[in-house]
Amino acid sequence: MNKRRMSGVLLPVFSLPSPNGIGTLGRAAYEFVDFLHAAGQSVWQVLPINPVGKGNSPYSSTSSFAGNPLFIDLDELEPTGLLKADDVVVTANDKGRSAAVGRIDYDTAFKRSDSFLRIAFSRVTPHMKKEIDAFAEKNDWLDDFALYTAIRNVTEKIHWYEWEEGLKRREPAALAKASAEYADEIEYIKFQQYLFFRQWNSVKAYANDKGISIVGDLPIYCALDSADVWASPEFFHLDEDLAPIEVSGCPPDYFSEDGQLWENPLYDWDALKKDNYAWWMKRLGAAISAFDITRIDHFRGFAGYYAIPAGEKTARRGEWKTGPGYDFFKTANKVLKKPRFIAEDLGFPTDDVAVLLRRCDYPGMKVLQFAFDAYGDSTYLPHNYVKNAVVYTGTHDNDTTMGWFDSLNRKDRKFFKEYAAMKRGESPAWALLRLAWASAADTAVTQMQDLLELPTSARVNMPGVAYGNWGWQMEDGLLTDKLAKRLSELTKLYAR
């Protein structure tokens, strides 16, 4: 993936500090880039930047192509005249925060953001209207997404598969009627996307100028309730009523006796292959445009995927089916000119996944929190790493390292301390970080929470729990010169 050793920090955009209750692409984003630069880092990894869906999850988005309008920074709109200084007044009751410090209240944040963006939309000039129209022309996914979102917003009928038959089945007459009826709302949605990508591209350019690559995340599956499935049902395994026949998940294992039921509709890979995966190539192309490096979530699903009959209450009853395999990635390398991918190859290792990863030659993932079983030589221990890999102290699905350490049993904790050669007074978070930075893996990434030595309460996600995730927000003032210096010294020591 690269010719030099790199390192960086995983921090979702929503976790950036902000007085408005959710992280945005404003001042704090630029300050975080400055912190990474001062700390000698070359990577900022984010989670998906798409609009959130069920449970506020970025992995259950209403679109694989659109940006999350909650990330639009309102202060950045003042110099353009779209908002005025007295429009955006943050009060104690209007911050988008819940009662808990450092937690995001999505409902409040959405209402606040939407109210001010509608004010801004009312002030769009003719010149900006031309820019928005040009943006829409360059992004052919936007018409479907804007219509889909407008119908949801205006009718409050959230699920497209519950719409009247003409709209549900995308009959031309019904689409034309809705497009005319909801024209203003459609233009507002396009305005949001124009603002998001203008701000996102500005932050990305600033990071790149500082020598920092943005690592983004592409979920393998689409949410059923998304513009993706509504606009292209022919590429998903649906029945005549456009309901899923089988859905995604993973089987029971050591961690879950019922497995995980994700409920995403599965792809019709035969239909996708007929036109050389053109729909998927467009999806990958959008990710490549937004990010410098793209992490492909659930990489193993391209080798083989677990199919659960729709309507099941658990993931116990399902079967493994063969994915598109190397043929898919051979096409991607040809069409997209050898893109920079990270393969999320976590989970129970099987030969087909290992073979596919070797053929693709993408770096796989190593997670140190998985390594320290006192009774075995884990492949996640650093002495087993190859160079073509990305090592993490923990991912967004893991506990913070401090929380993880507290949960270890006595033997595993002793093994970790001995293996890491923990120094007197050294925290477990920095001991694990040191192992990552010292490893042979070309790229090392730590969660921001581990740099800050935060407890379990700062965890981003608990897999299998439907609600209460994706809510951690970093408090302002924690990106100190002292912290940057400490990380910079470690990075220089291990030639990253």
C-alpha cells in the first residue's frame, strides 16, 4: 500500500469537539490535522462519512454516496453570507448535547442543524445555484438520493418499501409527479450535499498539504432502507415484493451464541457481474474520490458470505455462500487503476479469505487487543506480523485499551505486561501503542481514546447492541503540545 512506515490516529468526524454537540468539518477538524502534523503522524482514519441510519450507525446509512449533513459546520457558512453571526447562537439548552458530558444527542443535533441549514438555503444566490447545479451534474447518484430523502422528509413515510406502489417500484409517472411536487425539498437536499463535499474536500486538501492521508471506511453492505437499494433493486437479492429473501450477518461463535443478525439485503452477484460490477465500481470510485486510502469493511464477504433467511430472529440458521472472489478485485484494479485499499479481514480465518487477500496483495488488519491469550501464540501478536499489514491498538468495535486491560483475567494480564515489557508508571494504553509502533507492520493506528488513556465510557461502539452507540465526543482542549511531543518522539523512535 505504501513504501514507507506510517502511523496515525482513528477519530470519527462526529467525535471531534464542538460546541454544537456533534463533530463537524469546521475549526476542530483543522486543529486535529495540525495536532497530527505536530505529532509526526501521516494518517487520519475516519469511519464512514455518510448519513446515518438505524441506531445512528454510520454502517447503516441511507446512502453509500452522500455525505452526512450533520458534519456541515455552520460557522463556516458565515463568511459566505449564508448565515449571519446572530443566526447561530449556541445556548445551554441548544447545544445538541445530552445531559452526559461528551455524549452526542443525535435528535437534538439534527433539529438544530436542519433549522439553520434551511435558513442558509433561503439565502442561496444565483451564482451559488449554478455551482450547486454543476455539482449535481457531476454526481449522478444525487438525483435519486435527493428524491428519496425529500419523499421521506415531506411525507414522513420513512421506509421506501412502505411507499405507494408507483414510488416503491419507481414507475416513471410516479417519479415525475414526486419530483415536481417536492422540487423545493429536492433542491434543499442537493444544497446540503454541495456544502458537505465543499467542506470535506477543503479539510482533505488541508490534511494532504500537511502530509496526512485520510483513511476512510466503506461498509460492504447497504441498508435496506437506503437510496442505494431503492434506486437499484435489481442488484440485491429481493423477492417480487422487493423484500429481502436472505439477509446478512455472521454465525454463532465464541462471543455470541446467537451470532450477529445485521439484516442488510444481500447482493445478487450474478446480476452485478453481468456488467462487470459497474454499480460497485461507481461505489468504490466515490470512496476513492473522498479518501486517500479506503478500508473495505468485512472483506471476507467477497470470498464467502453468510446468508440468513429473511425473518429469522437470530443468526443461528444460515449458510455460507461463495462471493465474487478475485474476479471482483481484478475488475476494480483495472477500472480504478490499482486503488489503495485496506482489507478488514478480521473474524474467524478461513483458507478462502487468506487466498483472496494474498492474490489482492492488500494489507490486512491486526488488532493488538485480540493478541493476548496466555494459552496460545496468537497471529495478532507483533512477532507474527508481515510488513504488508495495518496494526491497531483497537478499532471502533473494541473497548478502549484502558477498559480492555481492566477486563483481562489475571493470566492474560500478566502475559501482556511481560510481552510488552511494561515500564514502571507506563499506562496499558501507551504500552500497547508502543507495541503497535514498534511492529513490522507498515502502518500503525491507535484510537484517539487510547492516546488520551480513556476508560470504557469513551467506547464508540458495542457490536450487537442496537442503540446507545456512536455517541462519544472528545472534549475540547485535550490536543496539547505535550501530547503531540510524546507521540512524535515515539514515532521517530520507530521510524514512522
